[in-house]
Amino acid sequence: MVSTAGMERVFVSVSSLAEALAFYRDVAGLKVRAEDALPSQEVQGLYGLPPGARARAVLLGNDVQSTLVELVEFVPSSGATIRADPPGWECGIYDLNFRIEGIDALYGDMRARGFSFVSPPQRYRPFRNEVKEVVMLGPDNTPIAFLQRPLEADAPAPRFLEMGDSAQVVRDTEEAVRFYCGLLGLEVLARTVPAKGALDALMGLPPGSEARLTFVGREPSLVVAFIDLSVKAPPLGAKARPPHCGVFMYSFEVEDLGGMLRTMNDAGFPTLSGPVEFERSLQGRLRAAIVEGPNGEMVELLERPGRRRSSPQQS
């Protein structure tokens, strides 16, 4: 019932599309694929916003990954940020990660532009090779991670290579794997346990915190990095909902929306809204619903009516 294409979109709620595009398009190099005024069926029916609320969206992507970044400006905006300044480690979607060269140059450049960071770039060894990573508080204080690997002499100017992943702080790794792999068709790509305290400065964790990292995905879509911490915090919950600002939802295309919703509900993942039908300029007619993932995150299930594949193996 689920598409094998991996993650279709990752959603970021922003207070100003112009300011967000100044980073995601003009700095990070993502290309605009489409712009839309969202129909009321989507704004009100899918996100549960009151009558009169409206939204505009810009879809961006690159030439490497199939996953699109959807920036959504909700009006009115709550003015609240999903992750505090500095970002906490509550369970839920944490950031977007970009692979770059020249991380030290980027750190200096973005500080000069007025952006703040959780810490200076940190070296650690998630696998055999050492990496250097830093977390910036981007537009609307949304955590944006930059990772350089392998660790070589730093380039004199930053160069963006691709999106790396979207990190998610999880309560239980295996429950997250059951949802994203068992139900949504992603694959476990790698597991690792960095040295004790390796992520402390990077994420602002208490000294001596331990972390287990699990990477899931399906090429060429965006990877999801589960971060299972020894220091536990409750889910973000209602804070991680529009019109609050930050990374708030993943989207997956499915072949049978009704059947997938029943499967999700039977597995203990409730439907939050929908199904709702609406039109988009890039994707055409869509039918979508939102379920609550294992860490309280919003996950959109998306069906394109008329494009459902017929196969004797279809579940």
C-alpha cells in the first residue's frame, strides 16, 4: 500500500517566505519547483486552522534527492517557534541537515549575517571516519545542521553538496523503525553509537549524554536520522503544529490512502485529520490525511487519485 519512493516532502512552517527563501534558495542552493496559494480545504481541513486562515507554499528541491522541501507561510502566524532558542531535545523532528564543504567558512559567514549557533563546529566520529558538524538557528530559529565529511582541510568558501538528513529525537528507536520501515517502507541504512558525550556541545545536551543513531531511508529520498538519547524529554506535541514555525511534518505517497489509514490506526498511530482532497500546481489533484507518528510528529499520507497502480502483488 505504501510507495517505495521514500519521503516525498519535508514541511517547514515559516513566518516569512521571503526571509526563508533568502536562506533555503539563495544560500543553500535549493531550486524553486512550484509556488502555490493553498486551498482552504488544505489549510482548514488538513491542518485544523480556523476559517479565514490562509497559507502560501513554495516547493524547493535539488538535483540529487527526490524529496522536496515545502516552505509554508501560514497567515496569521502564531509567532511561536517549535524548537526553543537554543533548541531542546524533546522527542520529535529536530532539524534539516545539509552536507557541505568549508564548514568553518560557513560558520563565520552565517554569524556575520546575524545567525546564531548552538556551539562552534564540533568534531566527532559517528562511524570509522571523523566528521565536523554544527547546528545553526536558521530562519525562525529552526535548527539547521551542516555536516562536513570526510574531515579534510577546510575549504576557503562554503559549498553546499546536498541535503544530508532530517534528524528526529525518538523515545524508542525500535518503535520508530516499526513505523517508518515496517509501515512506510523505508530501510535501515546504518546504526552507530558515538562516544559518550560526543553530541553534548552540538545539541546542547547535559554533559556525558549517550546517544544511539539509526539512519533510515530509501534512495534517492531524504534520510531520517533517529537520535535516541539517554536523557529523555517528552514529545513536542502541540508545539510542533502549524501555525508555529519550524520543521513540522514529513510526507509519504501511498497507493491506497484508506487502507493505509486503517493499517496505521490498527498499529496504534491515530489519524489527526483528513482525508481531504485539494489541487496543487505541481502534483495536480491530491487526497491526503495526517497521522501521528511514534514521537508525536505529524506524518502526511498522500494519494494521487487515478495513479494507483494495479498489480497482483498489491496489498
